[in-house]
Amino acid sequence: MIIGLEGTVEKKEPTSLHINVNGVVYEVFVSVNCSSKITENKVKLNITHIIREDAQSLYGFIDINEKKLFDTVIKINGVGPKVALAICSTFTPSSFAQIVTSKDISMLKRVPGIGPKGASRILVELSGFVIDSDGENSSNSSAMLEASLALESLGFKKDIVSKVLNSCKSTNTSDLVKESLKLLQK
């Protein structure tokens, strides 16, 4: 499994790159946002390697949050790599997280290949989607994610869990779960 590439850009298009890595040239599909960030010949990309019956495809990302967004979205039924890449091209990870939080179907329908049904399915599946920001908040967001998963495994619905967790003041997982359970009992 290929998880990263570092090499020289031989050909650059808005949604794909040809990268020469020690004499082997790889075709890597990228979002428009990622492509616009590549200004030099040398490049280092995080890769999602997708193997299908008829093809092997590489999808590259400079921003690790964009890779997380892509990997999360392609797990949704009916969303393939092309639509996931279109989402990454249309929105930054932080703006996409805002769209999911505010459940803005009209914004999500702007992505080529996503209609009203697809947009609502994506918003339902991804409620509670969080991106990692700087180091200090990443431990807090991972604690939120762990607490969310714990509460969902107890049978609480995602949307209720995310509302309750956002009102909590705790920062570690166990305290978040305890505080949330107290709020959910009321």
C-alpha cells in the first residue's frame, strides 16, 4: 500500500499530477485546492491508494486534514473517489466541517455530482465530523470523537450526542462521557 510519495512533478494539471519518484512516474489525482498549493517542482504528498478490480488509483494530499476529509467521505455509500475529490476541490476541510455542523444542504449541492438526496445522506452520515486544527486542539477534538463514539455505542443518536458534547466543558474523554451522561439524563 502506498501512503506517501516524494518526488519531482513532471506534469501538472488542475486535478492530476505526474510525479517522478526515482525514475518511476506515478499518476496522482489531486483536488484543485491541492494543485493550487503546489508551486515548486519538488513535492511530498500523503497518498490514499485505492485498489479496484479494474484499476489502482492514487489520490494525493498536501494537507493531512484534506486527506482525512477524503478518506471519511469515500466510506459513505454512493460517494466514490471522484465525488470525494470534487468535495475537496470545492471546500476546504474547515469550511466542510462548518457545512456539516450547520447541516447546509444547499451549499453541499454546489459540488458537481451531488444532488439533494446525496447531500442529505452525506450530512446524516457525517454529523459530528471534526477536523484537527493546531496541536492544542487536536487532543481535545480526539477526546470529543472518542466520547462521541462511546456515547453512540451506548445507543444515543449522533445529532443529540454532538449537541450535548458541544455544551460540555471537560477536555478528556472520561470526563466528557460522564458530563454528557449527566446532561442526557435530564
